[in-house]
Amino acid sequence: MGEVIQLHEFQFERRRAARRPRDQAAERTSLARAIEILKDNLAASAAELRDAASADQDELLTRVERLTAMVRYAIAMAGEAEPPAGAADHAR
């Protein structure tokens, strides 16, 4: 019985390894799209901040800071840079 389980686990790992390059390419494409969306949102928030009344600027500045941290973290996840210290904490 133990041999059957080991064979099943071996076959599962072999299939998983065969899918890995395809999965990584899809993840990379998805992450690149997410980075572009984050950058667009950051640009829109920065434009809002520039034109906002002083009462709204604190909230918008916080949004800009969080989006900046998320963009940095996503770029680091994509392997293009090292994640800055505390970037994951600010992305939440």
C-alpha cells in the first residue's frame, strides 16, 4: 500500500513540475497587469491630491503612500528589485 501512495505522490509531483513553467508565465503576466493598474491608480490619486481641498489632502496623501508601497512591493515580487524594508506592512 505504501508503494502505491509513493507512486501516486511521484506522479503528482511530476505533473506539477511539468505545469510549473506555464503557471509561472501566467503569474508573471498577471503581476505585470496588477503593477500597471496600481501605477494608474497612483497617478490618479496624485492628480486628485494636487487639486484637492486641504481637508481632503490627508486622506489622499495616505492613499498615495499606500499605493506607492504596493507598487514597490509588487515590483519586488516580480523580481525587478529588492523589497524595501517595511513595504509589506504599508501595502495593507
